[in-house]
Amino acid sequence: MLRMLKKMDGVILFVMLLLMIISIFAIYSGTQTDAKLANHHVKTIYFYVAGFIAVLVIGLVNYKLYVKYAFYLYGLGIILLILANVLGSSINNANGWLKLGEFSFQPAELFKMILILFLAHLIVKRQRGTLEFWRDIVPIGCWAFIPFALVMAQNDLGNALGYVVILAAVFWIGNMRLKHALIALSIVGVAFFGFVKAYTFYHDEVFTFLEKIKREHWAERIDPWLVPEKATSKASWHTKNAGLAIGSGGIIGKGYLQGTSVQSGRVPYTYSDSIFVVIAEEFGFVGASVLILLYFILIQRMVLIALACRDRAGPVIIVGIIGMLLYQVFENVGAFLGLMPLTGITLPFISYGGTSLLINMACIGVVMSIKLYGQEEEDELLIGEQQPRLSERLWNMLKKEKSAV
């Protein structure tokens, strides 16, 4: 076990330690003026301790086992999502929280990791060089649509869109045909610009419709992004004050615990959704850049592990995790820079939230497992049905080419 622990990626572990320190201090700064939130930084320490234990435990188990039994994990995750729809409680307009006494968790967060492992399971079982549209892309897309629909029913747009990003990342690394990718990008682009034009032109009608289906808070999040001139003061309060706080931080910031907007309470949710505002106001452009650099280093190390992996499941999992993390970072930071709508997505490893942190740490544990066991050929631990060894598959391909000539 000690030998395996020494083989884990020390750079990733060091980056995680730095992110933990940043998270604890930022959460303390964002909660010190609210007595109800006074112990959130202490809880974050507990969550991180549990998270590092999860990294070590999950990392020591061969990740091919997770892929092999991913179908059962998928079924368990779907059951939890259904229970969250039926019995879940509501927090910040999202209905997907399950409570067990004082403990509560969000199955939609857990399903991100499950979806990545399950998609890797499906890709590996295909045994084809490229993904065919009807035989591969459509069936895999249908499997991903089920949790997407369940999470949308929970009124959780942010996590639902995260599933779409994960699916797109897996299709890309799974060798999707270029023409299919171009068609998909064209459809997404046309749909996006069509939505923007329709929303801005028929804003009043859309808002009336959202009120009827009790989703008017969607408009409150989209209006400051697309039509700020039509946004109510309530809708633009969050992003407007957050933008002012970030701008006031300047190059080096106002100093720790000295952020006027943060400490006065003008920016809501400074311990979770708006924690980037705390860092940007108190540590300025330099502090925000250091945080982004740490994310870059983390992703760069994950890419190197994927490139060194000898089987197909490992790179698929890592690219899925990278897509998940990049989406969360870009959405969270971009929302306060006017690049994205505010959806309530947390900043990975920094925002307060036990479920989100533990799932992200568990994903890092899977990456560590790929680092330890990715040098083994995929047939050394069978995934699905019996498969010939890699050398035999290459030899059979050469014989087929020779006979064809």
C-alpha cells in the first residue's frame, strides 16, 4: 500500500492542499459577519479531511472495477434522482436535496461522477474505432438524457447542463466522427443564437410563460445577462454588486477581510456561489489569477495522466472529469464577468458544500487510480465480455489487411 501511495501524483495532491487553504480562508471571510454561518469554515475542514481520505481509498482501488460495475451505479443514481424528485426538499429554488437527519446531499452532484463512469463503460463496450451515429451516439445520448430530464424536473438547470458538457467531452474523446461533431456544433450554435434572438425580441411573452410554469426565477437569472435594461433591480442585484466588487479589487485587492462589498453583505452567497467575488475583491487580479493557475496545473496533470494511460477507459474518464470541472469554473466565474447567466453552480474545491466537494474529491481519487493502474492493458481486468489481448487484436487487424491486399 505504501508503494502505491508513493506512486500517486504529488503535484495534484499539493494543488488540492493549496485549494483547501484558499477555500477555508475565503469561506471564513465570506461568513464572519453572519453568526448563522460562523462555523462553515470549520465544516469545510471536516469535508476536506473526508475528501482526502476518499482520494486515497478510491485511488487504491483499480478504476476498471468502477467501470465494470458502472451500470449498477447508474441504476442506483437514477433511483436517488427519482427519490429526490419525489421526497426532496428545496434549497435556493432547487428541489433535489435528500435529508437524512441533519445530513443532506444532492444526488444530482453525485450523478456527475456516475455519468462519467457509465459513459466510459458504454464507450469501452462498443469496441469500434469511431462512434457511429445510430449505433453509438444516439443510444449513449438517450442514456444521458434520462438523468438530464430528472434533474431539469428538479429545477436545477446548472447541473443538468453539466451532464450535457460531460456527454460532449466523452463523445469527443470517444472518437466521434468529424462530420457528426460539426453538425452538432452547428445545431447548438443555431439553437443558441435563435434562443438569444427569441428571448430578447419576445421577452415579455417568455416572462409570462415562465410565470405560468413557476419558473420566473429563470428570467431573473437570464435578464441581467441578455437584457440588462429590462432586468428588475432584484434580478440584477447579485451580478451588479458582484461585478462592482470584483472591479474594486484592482490588481492586488483590498486585503484579507477588508472587502467592503463582501463584508457589508451587498453580495449574497459569498460562502458558496459568490466565493470568487471574495477572492477577487480582497486579493485582486493577482489572487484571482493564482486561483485560475492552480486549476490550470490540476487539469494539465490530469491530461498527462490520460496521455500515459494504455487502455481506453482511463482517458475517457479523465476527459469527462476535465469537462465537468472546466464547465463549473467557467460558469461560476463567467457569471460574475457577464459572460454567462447566473445558474448557482459552485466553484470547484473552493465553494462551501459538502456534496460538491466530496464528489469532486472522489473524482480526483479516480484520476489517482488511473495514474496507478492505467499502465495495465485493459484486458488484465475484464470489462464486460471476454476480449482478446491487445497484441492479439493488432495481429488480427494485420492479418485482415494482408488478406485484403
